[in-house]
Amino acid sequence: MSQKLAPNIRISFSLLALLLQCIIIVVFAFFADYSGDSPKKYNATYPVFQDVNTMVFIGFGFLATFLKRYGHSGIAFTLLIAAFGLQWATILEGVDFDSMKLKIRISVVSLIHADLSAVSALVSMGAVLGNTSPLQLLIMTFLEVTSFTANKRLLNYLLEINYKISGMYLHLFGAVFGLMVSRMLPRPGLKGGHEKEGSFPISDLYSMIGTLFLWMFWPSFNAALLDVNRTKAVINTYYALAACTVAVFAISSHTHTKGKIDMSHIRSATLAGGVAVGLSAPLIRYAYVAMIIGLIAGVISTLGAKYLKGRLETYLGLHDTCGVLYTHGLPGVIGGIVYIVLLSVSPEDRKHADCWQTAMFITMAMSILTGLITGFILKLNIWKSPPDLKCYDDQAYWEFPHLVTMV
């Protein structure tokens, strides 16, 4: 069966990957230039960039290794998607629609913007991990990053919302986009579950490496693009994550008939607190408020993973391999609501609350629409998605010399 996939990977994927990379190189050759950051600005932003970069490649990479037969693909396809997505995002960020010119100014800050856009694609990838080919993932990343950047520009054009703030909608956008893609790629043969869509104790441990890296560096992630209140954002994110983690352990144990803890909850739901305070972290005046937000996000995320996952798949056809709805989607909604409430109670910011209400609805509408369109495109037979039997299996894509049978 793996031989059946070989022509698709050897020709279609290879040609598309090389074509896209060559196009990017040509665009950079003609339109990209360095912005000339001062040494002081470089020294201030480079450590933050490294923190975000660590999250993107190590955090999200190892987080995707929980599937028992898909560890190679989980971590390696994360590397592929992030490497391509950040390059494509750099180009899209350089488009100036006012003058209709393409001026790519490369700096450490632009690298952070590109990394954040790539994260939106990695979130979406989690919803379809294991039942899509690398060719489909590459196309999805191209369309996802384009759609996410378009959403940021739309919010800036309609509501004058700064890219640095609207970019924090990446969790909500990525989760909804990925779920819509999944909805458009139904697999009736997998409706009752797949024997390989599960984890081993060792794969759970590898995945927890990713969780721990994401947990440690999430404060930098939330503060990466801030010009003011960066320290407050870091501290609030840290305490929100801590309170969220305690809540997840408690709820996971409480919902088990024997009081045991589910590692799948720990590996994903403990990050919900960081997502939930992503927008509001610089505005929260007291650490206990951040803790309350983190606790609520942890409870909702764990309960969602426990009770909603199977029902959504059965009744709505929303298959979610990594549980991005509970790690990013629901906490992203909580984060948007909290931010609107905080703006509403502040007299000087009250007028902006309505704008952010509209911004959240626009973001959800854009992610639903573009996700459905992307899913329709990926559904075309020309992409040759893996057959049901080869889903969640590394052997469809990787060479394992120790498994070769001598004839």
C-alpha cells in the first residue's frame, strides 16, 4: 500500500515544494532588503525571537508526536510547514496595498511576525494531522497563511486594529480554519475510529516535551510584539498558565471514574491558560485576575476534551486529531471575550470594545469561509490523500531500513 503513494510523493510533492521555494527565492532576490536594525533594538528583540522560534519548532514539533505510529511525520511535517509558512508570511507582510508595491523589509521583528503567522498554520495542521498527505499540508499552509494575513489586513482596514494585536487571534483563526478543512475532508471509513489514532506511553512522553517547551516560553510568545507593558504581559501569562495547569489536573482526575489523570488532557489543556490571556495579558492589572482566567480556561478545555470531542465528530463530522478546538479554539474565544470586557470597564478604552467585538466575529467568519474553501480544494482527487488504512502511519512516507524484508 505504501508503494501506491510513492509516485504522489516523489513527483507531485517534490515538484510543488521546489517550485514554491524557487518562487520565494526569486521574490526575495528582487524585493527583499534588510531594515537595518540598531544594535540596541537587535539585542532587545533577538532573545524574544529565539523564544518564539523554540516554541514553533521544538514545542509544536514534539507536541505532534503523540500518535503511536506517526511520530516521525508529526515532528518532521511541523518543521516543513513552519519553514515554508514563515517564508511565505514574510512576503505577504511586505505587500503595501496603498502604493501597490512589494517591499519586503527584513528585521528580527518581521521574523517574529512570520513565526506567528506560521503558528496559525501549525494550529490548523493539528486538526487534520495523520489523515492528510504532506502535499495537502503544504497547500493548506499556503492558503492558511494567506488567509490569516488577509484577516489581519482586513481588521486594520475596517477597524484600524494594529497588526501586532490582531495577530494574537491566530489561535482562534487557526483552530476554526483547521476544523473547517477537516469538515470538508470526511472519511466515512474512519468514523468509528482508527486503530493507529492513539498513543503509547512513550509517545505521550515525547509529546510532553513539546508541551513543556510551549509552557515555558508562552510568556515570551504573548509579549513578543508588545511595545509597552511587556513585563506585565509576561507575568500575567505565567500565572495564568500555572493556575490553568492545577485546574487541568484537578478536573482530569475528577472526571475519571477511578480518579486517574489523562495524559492527553495534560499535554494540551495545560496550555489553554496562555491562549486565554494572549490578548489581555498587558491590560490585566492584578495577577489574581490572570489566575482566574487561566483556571476557567483549564476547566473548559479539559471538559471539552473529555465530553465534546467524540460528540462533535459523531454528529457534526468535525474530526480533530490534536484537539485544537480545546487547546486553541475555545480558549481563543475566552480570550476575546475577556479582552472586550476589560476594554468595556475602562472609560478611556470603552469605545474600542465594540470594535473588538466586531473583530472577533470577522475573524471567525473569515476562518470559517476560507477554511471551507481550502478544504474543498484539498478534497480534489488530484492531491491523492492517503487511503484510510495508511492514515496515522509513518510507513506511508518514511524509509525504515530496519523494517525491510530480505528476499
